[in-house]
Amino acid sequence: MSPPRALLEHLGVTAADLTDSNRPAVPTVAEYLPAVVAAASPATRRTYGSSWRRMAAAYGDRRIDAVRASDLEALMRQAAAGARLRRNSRHGRHAGEHLIAAARAFYRRAIADGLIDAAASPAHRVAKPRRSPGTRRALTAHELEEINTMARTSGNDVILDALLLRLHTETACRRGGALALRLVDLDTTNGLVRLAEKGSTVRWQPITLDLAGHLREHADARGAVLPTDPLLRARNGRPITSRRYDHLWQRLGERLPWVAVHGISTHWLRHTTLTWVERHFSYGIARAYAGHTDSPGSSTTTYIKADLHDVANALSAMTGQPHPLDRLADHADRWSQASGAVSPTTE
């Protein structure tokens, strides 16, 4: 008997104990997908669901450790080639990137469940397509005026469309943040809305008292009663969905050709507002306005964090309307006193 085998027997260890016999049986892609979906958040299921289904359709009968990197790369090429042509289409590049991101999420779950080793993930051996430079920019004052005028003078619900455009312009929120608004998320006294956006972030965002009042009137007139009732509603009283935005921008593109040519969407309003805030106030305040205060950045961002009052100051300056949380003058007074500076008015 060889010395290594004798040592194993002395320790009471068999060769089978040294194998991966205790690792769970590796399922097929189709068998494992329900577990991945169940563990994902609702937002992740919406984002990656179609790509996961594509993976199951192509390789559902294969064990997850039998899918190769070349298989996923081929699937990525198919997704890019078959991508629907949209106003902001980039020749399928985003569709291919999206599929690899979904595949990586799938295999991260398999690694966490101990089904495969981290080094065995085929999705992480496929390079994501490099993103093209963004084409979005801040709208000019004239462009913004044209969009708002057309929204208020066309369509089957001009009140709702005007509210949507104003809400996104004042808050720079994303579509998801607006769609998630409930009655309880509106503070008409302090001019605030509570935004729940991507990454499970929640923040209070200043809005003008005028907009807050119109939002409350809108909700009351269209059947929002309970605190958890959705705030934004169609004329029939039903909560709106993302399709309302799609129809709005399709209509605007038909009446304003330049809107369709540039693929302008709600997210352009976010660019417009945040650019204005950064130019007229500061980078730190623009980060807070965007809800990026906790996102990674340079170490300098630790010292330039803005608060709710700073955001209210920027909103007040942008809209020309005073805000209950606007303390620009107070901040200046406290800074002068703390620094020992002499106010020009006292000389």
C-alpha cells in the first residue's frame, strides 16, 4: 500500500471524500432558471427576464456547466442582430450588452449556490460590447418650450402630460421614480416628493408648492384616496404605466420632427435640469439633485455633499419660485458670522 493511501486510511478519509460528491447535482439551464427568477428582485426580473428566457430557449436542456463562453457570445450576436429598431437604437449594441449582463447575473447566482466555481462561469469570460458615447444632452430653453407647448396643446390628456413634463423638469427624476409615486409620497406643506428609484434608493426631492398643489388636485380628481394609491393617473382613474411616456414622445415626435430625429425622451429632461444646476450652482449640488450622493466617486465628494436645503435653493433659483426649505440667505449669514467676515451692509 502506498504511503499516501495508508495515511488516508489512518485518518479515516476515503478517496470519495476528496471528490465533489457533496456538491449539489448541476441542473440544466431550464431547471435552474426558476430559482434565479425567484431570488431576483422585481426590478431585476423586469430588466433581465427576456434575456433569461432567450438563454433557456437556446440552451435549456444543457447543464449550466456545459454552456460555453462561445455559446453565450453567439447568443449575444443573435440578440444584437435581432434587436428592434427604436428611436434611440444603436445597432443592437445595447441588446448584446444586456444579454451578457443577464447571463452574468444568472451565473453569479449559480456560484453563490455552490453549483459551479467562480472561474467556471462562461458569462464572465465574454467581454461586454463597449458602450457607444451617449447622445443625450441638455435641451435649450427654446427646445424645452416647444416640447411643453406641444404637450399642452395636443393629445387626449394634456393636463397629465403637462404635469409629467413639469415633474421631471423640476425633480430630474427617472420614469420609474415618477411611476412609483403614491399619495403618501407627496408633501404639499414642505413642497417635497419621495422618490423611490433604481438601486432601491429613496429620497425626498423638493418641488415648487405650485406643482405640489397641482399634483394633489390631480390625485384627488382622479380617485387617489388611500395613502398607498398611485399618484399619477389617466382620465379613467387608472394608474399610468410606462406606455403613457411612450405615447407622449411618439406624439411629440410626429408633431416636432426634431424630437424624433434626435430620439428625445424623458431622460433628456434629467440631463437638462442637472446640467443647469451644475452650471449655476456646483457639482456637489448637482449630485444631490440627481440622487447620486451615495454613488462611488473621488474622495473629494466626501467633503462636498449637499443637503436638502441646497437642492431647494437650486430649485428656487431655476423656477423663480420661493421654497419652504430655501435657506440661501440663512446659509450666507451663518457663513459670514462663522468666518468673521464683515458684512458690506454694516460698513
